[in-house]
Amino acid sequence: DVQLQASGGGLVQTGGSLRLSCQISGFTSENYAIGWFRQKPGAGREGLGSFSSQDGAIDLKPSLKARFTISTNKAKDMVYLQMDNLEPEDTAVYYCAGSPASWVDYDADCLWTYWGQGTLVTVSS
């Protein structure tokens, strides 16, 4: 079974940084996609970006490109979300999701097959 484990959340002050990790296991193919999402209190799930293992392509929501970065360590089966210059508006539960497809639109959360448990990020003002 595919399992995704997100970790690295916590409490950080405005302007601080966090790196979230998504541990991946169980994909039977080397080709898969990993997406990052968040859900703010009282809001729906928001897609942040994605990684395709087939070609290493990374997509990131344009409004976040100045502060967020997605990277990978394929040897460790990890995908990271580096978040810098955090703002209180970034407070949310962050999730990683997976798909056996080589690419999935991160704006379409309904298309992602596997979901990890979330990790809470709280940014204090």
C-alpha cells in the first residue's frame, strides 16, 4: 500500500522558516506524482505545488514561488516543502498527496489518490 507521511510542522514566528517532509513508500512504479496542499482553518483545501518523479518536474503555485520551494531526495524517497518568510496567513494543516500518474494538477485535489496525515503549521504574529 502507498503511504505518505508528512512531518515537520510546528510553531514559528512571522518571518521564520520551516521545512516539511513527505516520506513516500509503496509505489510499485518509479513514476508517480507528489503534491503539497494545505487547509487553513475554516477553508477548503488549497493546492500548493507538485513533483513528478518521471522527469523531476516541479510545479509551484505562482503566488508562493517567492517564499516556498519544493525539492526531493529520491534516494530517501522524500519530497520537501521549504517555507521561508512565513506569515500568519500560512497557518494551516499541510498535507502531501500522491498519485500513480506521472503528473497531476495540484489545483485538482480530487484527482489525487493517496493522502498522508497532515502536519500543523502555526505562524505567530
